[in-house]
Amino acid sequence: MNFISRLFKNGQNSPTVKVLGKLAFLEVDMHNHLLPGIDDGSSNVDQSLSLIKGLNTLGLHKFICTPHVMEDVYSNTKSTISKSCTELRKALQETGNKTQVFAAAEHMIDHGLPHLIEKDNLCVMPGGYVLIEMSYLSESQSLFQIISDIQKLGYKPILAHPERYSYFHYNFNMYKQIRDAGCLLQMNLLSICRYYGTEVKVAALTMIKSGMYDFVGTDLHHDRHLQALIEVVKRYPVRELLKTCDILNPTLLDHMAQDKSTIAVG
């Protein structure tokens, strides 16, 4: 019996009752790895459906899926991502789940990203947002250039989980510099507990207090993430905690309503 089945087994006696709908205020989860079989997230359609069912209990029914685009590791393209999104949409429809999924990507700042920018071949979210990330091991020296180049295409860059980059923990001013450059910041919900470590939690809570986050995402990959997320929702008043930030997730709804397709294949 998988985690989701165990979660629902006890009906109203289940701890699920304590978390029902608690993340509904976000409206959209704009960072996750729910698309099946194309990165280190969900490995197949059945797992995607199971993870989505768990997230549905938390009040999340709309997802912008962001598989990795990472040179020589996950060399996804608009075509592979669109195909996986179409497969998941079909499975949701067949099972009667009205969850809406859209496709974009989480772009690693590596040697391949400038070529995608040059060809205007990025996987863009509804609303013209582009999610980017850096290595956890070392700071990218081209971050500000990438931000500028994405903006020149008319898109709005979002840096994924800045609290997880340990090399910024002792140079907090970097977060301000990134934001001042016009790059929005996205927090992982699991960062407010110690899932990624105490230093990440401290950085996330400090940035929340400073009102620095623009978006929130689950960054969900697997059942362990889902179980940890449910614990976070049980233990922390997430909505109240985030009141210091102008969280833009709900503003994505209008853009999603205008874009019923997957990402354009170029």
C-alpha cells in the first residue's frame, strides 16, 4: 500500500482532516516535478496521479509543471515536456480528476542555457515567467547576465529556492541585489521546516520576514516530499506566515485561463 493509500485508509480519523485545503490560498503550484518520466521527479503516470491526489487534499488543483532542463543530465526540450504533459492530462481526464496541469521548465544556469536564450527557445510559464536555478555547490558567475538576457526577450525571470543556495547564507545582500535586478524569488514550502537543514530554514524565515518572496512552490518530486509537505501544513500556519510577502501565485490564474495548451513546441 503506497503512502497516499495509507493516508486515506482511516477516513475521517486520518490526519488528512487536519490539512484539508490548507494551501488553497495559493491557487497555483508553480514549481513541481509532477510530469512523468522525464527528470528526477515522478517516474511514471501512476505516480504522478498519486502525488496529485495527495496535493489535491491540500487544496492544490492547478499546477505549472517545471521539469529540469539541465545540459547533459536532463536534456529536456519543449517537445519532450509537451509530450509528457499531454500524457498526464489524458490520464487525469480518464480518471475523472479535474486537476489542471500546464507545462514549463526549471532551467539550470549552465552552458546550455545561453543557447536556449539566443534561440528564444525557453519553456515559459503562462504570464511570461521563466524559472531558473543554480547549482547548490557553487554560485553561477553568469546569474546577472542570464537575468538580463531573459528580460531582453520580454520575459520575467524567477530564481527557484534562493534559500537553498548555501553560498548566499553569509551574504544576505545578494538576495536584495538579485531582486533589484528584476528577478523574482520563489520559496520552497519545505524550506520553512528543517527538511533541507537548519541554515536553509533560517534563510527562508529571514527572507519571509523581509517580504522578499514573490512566489511559492512545492518543488515536489516524490512521496517523501509529499509526506513532509503534509507535516509542514499540519505544524505551521503557512498562510499567516507568508502575510509579510506579496505572493503572486494567484495572479497566474488569469494567464492560465488564457492558455489552455501545453507549451508551444518550437
